Amino acid sequence: MKPIATTRSATGIPTGRLAIWWVLASEVVIFGGLLASYLMHRLGHPEWANAAANTNTWIGAFNTLVLLSSSFTAVLAHNAAEMGDGKKAARYLVFTIVGALIFLLVKSFEWYTEIRHGYTITANGFWSFYYTAAGLHAAHVIAGAIIMGFIAKDAAKGKELQRVELIGIYWHFVDVVWIFLFPLLYIAK
């Protein structure tokens, strides 16, 4: 028997789906404020272009490809869950988690290299925003991968398959945030 919290729907929208959209609305406020602040500072500090020139566009582009690929496997997981195939959904979620891990490993290497070259969070305003925005995004990647692991475990047993869609919605949001961060931090030099 499903818990009432996952089956009740006073609005016509399943409670879990409504909850994830509320969470994402709050995340839009957080990231929206951060990105708006970044843009305002960037426009007021043309010297940031010199600092931004030291980001590695190829690494950022590779991580963009990794995240977009992991979003594709999240879609395949949702499709499998809709068909009632929990084992297949779990496999696709594991592929998505692997994408998250690759993203984080590449980001760790990138940060190690940048910090070794003296580009630390205290180097100037650009690097402060860079590490804050990319770090906040990385924290969301970590949280998503962990939650996805729990959902994959249940999906493999054929339980709570509706949650595959919910973590997929969250994961797509993480990707969309990166789609904004990538050009702002790596391309706009």
C-alpha cells in the first residue's frame, strides 16, 4: 500500500510532483539571485574578462556534454518507469549517477589546476563568484546523485516508480542551471 502522501491530490497534481516544483521554485530564486548578482557585477567590472580568460572552456564544454548526456539517461529512466520496468529504470539512473560522478571528477581536476595557478576564491571578485556559483551547482549535483541512488535502489525492486520522474525533474533543473553557468563563466570572456 502506498503512503497517503504519495497518493493524495487535492489539486489534481500528485503531491510528490507538486513538492518537487515547489523545491525548484525556491532553487530558481537562489540561483536567479546569484546569477543576477554576477551579471550586475560583471557589467560593472570589465577587468573580470581578464580573470575569466583563465577558465578552461574545453573542460566546461566537456562537462556540459556529460550533464546533457546524463539528462538523456534520466529521460530513459523515466520512460522505463512509466512502462513499469523498475530494473531498467534503475540501470538508467545508475548511468545518470555515473555522469554526475564524471562531472564532479572533472570539476575537481579543474579546480585543483586553477587553485594551483593561484586562481583561488580570494583572488578577485570573478573567482569569488566563479567558485560560489560552480560550488553551489556542484552541491546540487552531489545531492541529486545521492537521492538518485536511493530512488534507483527502490526502482530496482519495482517500488515507488513515480519517484523516478521526480528526480528526473530535479536533474533537468541542475542541467538548466549549468546551461546558464557555462556561458557566463567560461565563454563570456
